[in-house]
Amino acid sequence: MRIDKRLKKVVEKYALASFNSRGELDTKKAERFVRDLKSLSAPQAIAALSEFVKRIKTEVGKTALEITSAVPLSSTQVNEVTKAVKVKHNVNAVQAGVDGKLLGGVRVKIGDLVYDNSLAQKIAALKTQLYERFN
């Protein structure tokens, strides 16, 4: 069953209201929404719950910090990057990974923002500049 526009707006409002001012999920608010679904028919409740979960995942993704480097970072380095990002963004989850293709440096992603200070990115940018200059 498709969710109607009015119910979709209500679900979106509930999903956004399920987060506190620091961008953290307030499970009590989310549980309250799920309890309120009892007033809907089963197909509507399923559609609303599906949309709610989708919205929650989207919002959580906006505050998930991904740090990728060419070599493993120490916990101190991860904490320093996290602290720097927290100055401008809400961060609720941190995931650090390694990608040797970066060659050096670090790539930081939070939500759909990407800060790429990797050696691979710098080489790609230089390649583009040289190509534009000599062609």
C-alpha cells in the first residue's frame, strides 16, 4: 500500500521530532510514534512505519561520521578528527576505515558532505589542471 501525502507529512514530522537538539535519536519519542500507529489500519500502519524507518535512517546518516585514511589511524587521531568535525556538525556515530587507494591523507564524510584531503584526490586535481592547461 502506498502512503498518502497527508500521512507521509505526519510521519516526516514525527521522524524529525524523534531527535533531540544534539541530533541524537530519542527512543522514547520514536516508541511513542510506533504506539500511535495502532489507530491506523494494518496496511496504513505498515506503510507509515516503513516511511518512518526510512526517514530515521536518513536523519541518522546526516550525523554519521566516516573517516577513511590510507593507513590505520590511532584512536587519538580519530578523536582529533571527530572533535574538529563536531565544531560545525552534529556527530552521533563514528566509523574509521582504511582505503589504500587514497595513497595518503584522509577523507572525511558526514551526511552528504565529503572533505577529501587525500593524496589520490590531489593527484586527480593536478591531472585535471594540467589537462585543462595544455589542451
